Amino acid sequence: MLDKKADLAGPGIGDYAELEKILPHDYHSLLSPKETQIATYAVKDYIEQNLCKELNLIRVTVPLIVDVSSGVNDYLDRDGSRTPVSFHISNDHDKNPVDAEVVQAATKWKRMALKQFDMQVGEGLLTDMRAVRKDYFLDHDHSAYVDQWDWELAITKDQRNLTFLKQVVRKIWKVLKGAELHVQQLFPQLKTDKYPDLPDELTFLHAEEILERYPDLPRKQRETKIVQEYPAVFIIGIGWVLQDGYPHEMRAADYDDWATETVSHGGQPRHGLNGDILVWNPVTKRRHELTSMGIRVTPESLKKQLEICGQLDFLRLPYHQAILNHEIPLSIGGGIGQSRTFMSILKKAHLGEVSATVWPRVLKDMCRKKDIHVIE
């Protein structure tokens, strides 16, 4: 059995020799660097406009840095392996200083912002979020610079169920698929038999079902196997410990609800009101994650998940207090990777083709030899 524990947190391939095998040997971009920029912003505009339309969102500003004491930064997982960039603002000769962090995602901030912007049930917000995740291994689809459409929608207690979750996921998929069709009208060369389009429909599977199919494989290999069979899937229930004694993937305890009990179609007990959209990447021939989302924690599920993770001390922070005291709305939300989405829709081999950031020399040299144009 392969090492499942090592695959739970810390995204990325983790080895440049392995990455060289994954990057295609017969690649040639369907778009020039100039065309890529035009197409990227065509996709971006389409998705932003139509996400707002489908989910009743408005676009709002979002912080790049937050106060450490607020507790709103995203720690991405539960083992503390990925920490934010932090710095001290001396301000007023250190009489009124601020200890700040660069956000890793706007997951918690968005829920607080629902109250700040007076969002009512059925209303929500969309952000053009930028972040830094310094502990990522830099490969073909992980960067230290992160761009996401982070969104959040106020909901009722009765909407905290899998049926509503799936309704929202289908609306998001409709927008992503529509963006692909839109950009292909502008650049017909993107429609090619070499790289199949995204499927019209998503397949919904619980993480437990995927484990049952591939019980001996670690998570990333299970995901690659399942998207070979179903080219676009929404994997439900990420964070709860599965039958093999491991969660599908580590998930932080204080935003998505992964502990609430649910029931499968066959009557089997399940957990989790969250999930990820993954697609088959025909260029790199492996899994490709586009978005992570979920119904957010209640006071009860927050305490339960923090207790499981040994993090009950977080309850003293303002964000967590706001949940406990019912000061912020119940909500559903998620983050859609912008560069990941551009990479998929524009049939790209590497994030660096659609995103300007830092890459190690070894990776840039590797891409140059494979005719992959990485933006400098």
C-alpha cells in the first residue's frame, strides 16, 4: 500500500524529476502568448459576470493583508504545515503597531463581510482575491501566488443540506462550461480533438465511494483514476475520516462543515457538506482541481471540528466568536482558482502560461525545453 498519510496535506507533486514526466513531451500551445492574454480576460469577464447572475452576488473589495489578531486568515489545512507570510507594521514609532499577515485565502473574511455589507438571505459577494502561499511546492499547477474568485452566499438553516449544495455546484459548473464555449467562439482553435472539452454535466461522488473503488491508492491517485472515468466530478465530504482511517484530504476546522452527518442514496451514513470540483486534464493527463467549496460551519459543527483537530483555543478569536454568538449569517461559499480555470479552458500545460509569478530556474528551464511559454 502506498503512503496515504503523506498525501493528505501539502499540495503539489513534490519532485522535479517526477514533474518532468508529467509535463507533456508533444505540447504546443493552441494560442500565442498575446492571444492567451486576450483569451484569459475574456474568460475572466465572462465568469465574473455570470457567477454574479447565477448566484445573486455583487463584486466587492477584498484584503490582501489582515490583522493577525482577527483570526480571519485561512490556514488551508489542520496540521499547521502551511503558514502565512507575516510582518510587523511599527506604525507611530511602535506606539500603535499592527502585526499583519498576507492572506492565504479570503475564506473566513468573506463570511464576516456578509454582515459588513448587510447581505440578506439569498444575497452574496464575489471577490477577485489575490494571496500568497509560500509553503507550496512549485509545480505545473501550484504557485506561491494564488488568484481566486472567492464567493460567499447567505443562506437559511433549511438550506444546509446536500440537495442545496448540489444545486449551487451545478450553477457554478454551468458558468465554467459557458466560459469555455464563449472563448471558443473567439478562438476556434481551442476546440480540438487532441484535447477534449469539459463535459456538459458533473458527476457527484462522496469521498467514501471513491475510496471503496480504489482502497489501496492515496488521495491524488484516487482522484486521477476517478476523473479518467468521469471527466468532471464533485467530490463530497472532504475532511472527515473515512473507512481507511484517513480523511480524503486535510481540511481546516473552521470554515467548511465536514462533520455534519448525511446519508447516501443507498442509505449509508456519510459526513460532510462540502467538496471539490476536479476535472481530467487532457494536456497533463492527470487530475486538475478547479474549486473547493462548502456549506459553512454552525456553532455546533465548529466546536466539534475544532475539538477533533485539537484547536479549541481558536474559539477565543473574533471570527470564531462571531459564529458562536450568531453574529454573522449562515452561508455557503468557495474559491474558484482563476489560473487553474484558465489553464483548463485554454488547454495549457502550466500555470505560468496564464499567471505571472516566481518560478525556480529548474522549472523554467524544464518548460523551455518542452515549448511551454512561462511568463517572466
